[in-house]
Amino acid sequence: MPSKAEVLLKVNNLYKLYGVNRQAARDLMKKGADKSEILKQTGVTVAVNNVSFEVERGKIFVLIGLSGSGKSTVIRCINMLQQPSSGSVIFENQDIGKLSRKELLEFRRTKASMVFQNFGLMSHRDVLGNVAYGLEIRGVKREEREYKAMEMIKMVGLEGWEHQNPSSLSGGMRQRVGIARALTNDPEMLLMDEPFSALDPLVRRDMQFELLSIQRKMNKTILFITHDIDEAFMLGDMIGIMRDGKLIQVGTAEEMTSNPADDYVRDFIVSADKSRVFCAKHVMITPSSLIRLSDGSGKALSIMKRNGVSSSYVIDDKMTFIGVLTLEDAMKARSENLSVESLVIRDVETVKEDDLIADIMPQAARTRFPLAVVDEEGRLKGIVSKAAVLSSIS
Ligand SMILES: Nc1ncnc2c1ncn2[C@@H]1O[C@H](COP(=O)(O)OP(=O)(O)OP(=O)(O)O)[C@@H](O)[C@H]1O
Ligand SMILES: [Mg+2]
């Protein structure tokens, strides 16, 4: 008989309610009201509803579910970036909710490191400086921290790039830096919130493979969040599926496929239609170049040339999205002494961060340029290419 695997992380009856009138929400919850009913009656969002699960040491646990189902909130409650409303998080038999501020910071650095979708790299430091940062703030001497950081840079396949600035790297490479940075502290566990969602499908597959090989080599425990059932099945030793704040089913890919708990799980597994699961924010990328409305045509031209693009997104000083300037028009502006403002193409399609891919498909099909993703105030948040939209429906 193999010895029973060690449980590294235990989440017990976790709840997270957002809003003021939480007692009323709890009363309704007891009566069996669902998330939307509770929100309607009390204004409280039940982000996490009685979630319990265990993660064994050395395993990858994947949380999957529709947008808004509570995945990020769970991961943020584990390292107390969000304070749980009730319930407990036990890590190596230690109650994380009871740690002091100082112990908590140490926990985040050395026990459970977080890797984000948007990389969170520091642009004023090179790759090495970013990867070594965690050791630096812990007071590790330069030579030692750079040695350790280089080991991790090699591990993620970025040797030779250590003195580059993150902004000169591709999305996939930046995420490798993010992973190397998390690994440098040698944490017991990696908390990864949709780390690969912004990458294009091929790079994404590479990164999944890379993560698996790193995990096998270093025997790390990983809690990984995704929208993508293929990614979940590829990476997860164990998979938990969330809906409306609840953890509906936990099991291996095999168990879930052969014995789905309900129709939601079944739909999730068989549904090839990712366009009903992904939103614009999950596939958007940062535009490689931006031009300000107040820029002169010479500057606009040099920005485009430097970035090797034939058109660029134009914003005003408040990041409000204005339109697109083509290279052709920028050249025209310079030779005819016209302003950028007069040549910006303004009828460019925009979408919101939370728009479903299925709903933006028609726009993506007819647009000349990648769709601009804007927030409520019209500020540019990212762009979505036609290819990104198409690849999420295959
Ligand atoms: N700071 C907050 N204040 C109020 N409500 C919040 C807050 N953060 C999240 N929520 C709500 O809690 C619920 C769960 O959100 P969460 O971000 O955990 O979902 P998710 O599964 O990670 O979604 P996504 O796939 O879009 O990242 C949602 O209904 C969301 O609107
Ligand atoms: Mg999330």
C-alpha cells in the first residue's frame, strides 16, 4: 500500500461575501436562495459559498468555472489578499487566518507565491532584477540572489535574456519571468490565477508543457486557475469546478468525464464552445505601441517604425481610446504637414472587458483592426485580435 499523500493545503467551509448587508444575505442563504436572488434582495455578492477542498503536496489542483464563479476570490483568500468572511485556510497545519501581518508577508514569499495573468513585472528592472527581487527584499546578498535567480532563469528557458528589459520580451517570455520570479523564493506552493490566458494558443501550449516539466523537476504544489477545460485536463492532477461561488465537483479529469455531477459540469466538459466561457479580458493583449493624440506626425512615425507595426492605437492624455492611425496616414501627415488628430480613423470597433467572445464575434469578423477593449469611461484596456477570437472557438 502506498503511504497516504500529505495534504499541504486545506480550505474549510470558506465563504466570501461582498457588501454591507451580510447578515441578511446569510439568512437568505440558509433558506436556500441562490446567488442572484441574494444579490437582488440584499445587494450582497456571494463570491465564495461554502468551499472546501484539499491540495496534496506535489500535485497540481486546477480550479475551473465560468467568469464570476469565484475562482480568483478563492485563491485570494488563501493568501489573505482577501479576508474570508468565514471558514479557514490551513497550510502545513498552520491556520493562515491567524498569522500576523509580518508572518503573512513571509508566508506569501516563501510558502505560497502568486503568479498573475498580467505578469506584474517591474519595468525599471531587467529580467534578472525582477527574478531576484524577492530575495533582495529578504536581504539576501547580491551574489547569492543573482546566482539563485540565474538558476531559475535557466529553468524557464530564458538564459541569455537576463539583462533585457521585460518590455522587450514577448508575452510568453514575460510569463516565464513571472514564473521564475515566483520560483526563486523556493515556495512550497505556486498560486497561479489564469497565468496563460493572455497568451496566444501556441505559446500557451508551450507554457503548459514548460510548467509541467518544471513542476515534475521541482516537485512543486500548484493551485492553478483557468477557464479552459483543455488546459485544466492537461495540467490538473485534480480538478475542481465552480459555479456561483460553490465548488460543484472535485475529481480527476477521468472521474469528471465519466461521472459529471450535473449538467453544468457535463456542459463544461463536452462544450467545445469556449466562446461562451471566455470574455474579451481573457484574450486581450497590450498593444505593442500607443500614440497620443497630441503627438506630432514625426513622433507617431518613429513609434510605429520602432515597433514594426503598420498601424497604432491613439489615446488622449486620459488614456481614452480615440481611434487608429495607419502608417500610411502618418507618412501623409508628415509630408503634408497635417496633424495626427485630423487623420485618426475614429470609427474603430470597441468592446467591453466582460463581453463574451461569442458576442463580439461579428465585430471581430468585420473589423479592419484588432478590437479595442475599453472600460466604462472609454479608457483603452487592451486589444483583441481576430486570431484570438477565432482560436477561442476552435
Ligand atoms: N472586490 C469586490 N467587490 C465586490 N464584488 C466582487 C469583488 N471581487 C469580486 N467580486 C464578485 O465576486 C464574484 C466572484 O468573482 P471572482 O473574481 O472571484 O470570479 P472569477 O471566477 O475569478 O471570474 P473571472 O473568470 O472573470 O476571473 C463575482 O460575482 C464578482 O463580481
Ligand atoms: Mg478571476
